[in-house]
Amino acid sequence: MDAKGTIVLVGPAYPLRGGIAHFNESFAKTLSDEGYQTKIVSFYRQYPSFLFPGKTQLAEGDPPRDLDIHPLISSIQPLSWKKAANQIAAWNPDFVVIRFWIPFMGAALGSIAKRLRKRGVKVIGLVDNAIPHEARPADKVLSSYFFKNCDAFFTLSESVGEDLKKLAPGKPVGTSPHPIYDFFGDKMPQDQAIAELKLDPSFRYILFFGFVRKYKGLDLLMEAFSLTDLKKEKITLIVAGEFYESISDYHELAKSLNIEDAVLFRNEYIPETDVRKYFCASSIIAQTYRSATQSGVTQIAYHFERPMLVTDVGGLSEIVPHEKAGFVVKPDPKAIAESLARFFHEDFEHEMEVNISTEKERFSWNHFKNEFLSFVENIRN
């Protein structure tokens, strides 16, 4: 296949771990399959160690095949920003996509964008969050610097698009939902997943998945669980993910709520090979966030056709049709508890699983690619 042109994606990729890296790699592969020569410019130092709360920033396993990844950027080394921009410009790309997810990256990514635009390169910001979940000093300055140095923006939720229209008025904004993560393997039988995780097959499971921070509302879910009789009905809450705050606070919360025996903590970064086990073992995936834009967790749940409970914040309600693919509730323990009880007592699991198998078709990578390329074509004309 003859290349249609060159596209450069700037953002995390292997050997960095995490959902954003996975997304960038999948997006690059989709563009390459379409016939574009696609390169990823990533970080050789993403976060200084003192700013990273996890155990490691690096992924395990082999690098993704057939991807052209260049780790050129240090978030704290301005010389690397200049070198990265020079290298990108030398490739003479049709346009550059820069992933923006946290204000801390505004200086590095904004500087790269500024240098590229001065050399006539079109820069599109692919923005996860225009407003951060957890505010820090200088957020506004750093984000604004990045926004003013982009030509246009593409978002994964309408709510972020609306934020950008206010924060960067006059610049084009396009949106398409976060595509499904499909690289964690195929769906597996629930009883097999339960067995491989060495869980009790007589129980049913609620899954809270991913790294734990205050804004993700695990405490709301735990309080909600304590308000139900589900713990008496052989239903367990699994918390699978690395804690970015004190896990002892959650152990104490479980104790105070008298649900210690009904909550299973797996405080670790879940390996890619185990992700499908946790999702397929669970009856419902809970995302009781206090604030959100979009989430890769919902798209993993779609891939494995698992019902979801999400809170009505940010873009989550755009993704999960209420009482069809899951429940959309207020971020309130009582409302969460009522929906969890309905899910198990009214036996929604099979019905929602069937609905999700159809609903997920609108989240394909081809759909995302087509929406994105159509947006780019419109702003270039």
C-alpha cells in the first residue's frame, strides 16, 4: 500500500505503560493500516520520579510490532523539546497530533507545538482533559500555553469539547467517542476467569478497576455497598489497581463500614494478560467517579461485554445508555446502592450483555479514525 502521507503522534507509548500509551499505539496502527506513514514521538522521561506516585512507569512484555516509536522527549528538559520539534519537522509531516491529558505537560508539549507551527506544520491537540480532575498550582498557565499553540482540537467527549470552546475560543473542535480497547485478548467464560483468578465460584463480583485516586470515588462505592444487603448474598467488591494514595485509609473505611470481608483489594498494576480475567469474572464494572471526562475502563468493559455502573459526570453518561448498557447515577452512595441492588435483584446481567454486544459497534477504531480524518480534512481546506 502506498503511503498517503506522514502523520506524527506525540505522546506516551511503549515502553511507557498505561491507557494513554495503549490508545496512542492503537491509533497509530489504525492510521498505518489506512495507508499513512505514522510515527510516534514519545518520552524517554515522562515524569520525574518524585512526581509519579506509582511503582513504575514502564510496561512489561515485548514492544508492539510494526510501530515506529521514537522516545525523544523529557518533560523537564527544554533542550529535548527543541530537538523533538526539529526531528518532527524534518519528517515533513502532513500534520502532527499532540496528546494532552494533564497540565504538567503543557510546557513541554506547548513548546513543541509552538516550534512546529512556526515552521508551517499543522498541530492538532488530542485532548483528554481540558480541566484537570485534581487542581494544582500553575495548571491554568500551563494548559493555556498548550492550547494557544494548537491550530485545532479533537476530544473524546462532548463535555471536553465544550470546555475547549470556552478556554480556546475560535479554534475548531471535533469529537468522537473513545474507541474500544481490544488488545487485552478475547472474551472468556465467566467461570474460567473466576477459576484463573482463584476466586470463589459461588460468589458474584463487582469490579472497580484502575489506579485509585480521590476523584475516582472508590469511597462512594464502598459506602454504597455497605448500604445494601449484597454482602450477605455472596457478592464481593474487587478493587484491582494501583493505589496512588494511602491504601490504609480504604482498609480503615472498609472496617468502619463493616464490609472488610466483602472487599478484595488487589493493590498492583494489573498486567495486560490478566485484565480480561478481572473483567470477564465480574458481573458489573463500577465507575463511581466524582469527576470525569471519558474513561478507557468503560471501553474495556464494552470489549468484554460487561455491564457498567457509571456516575453522571463529564462524558461517562454519553457512553453508557441508562438501563441498556448499564446504570447512570448521581455520585451519591444512596443512588449507587439502589442501582447495584436493582442490577443483582432484577437480574439485568444477561439483558445488558446482549445490548452491549450491539451497542459497542459505534466505538470501533475505524469509526474514530474516519471521524478524525474527516475533521482534519475540513480544517485544512
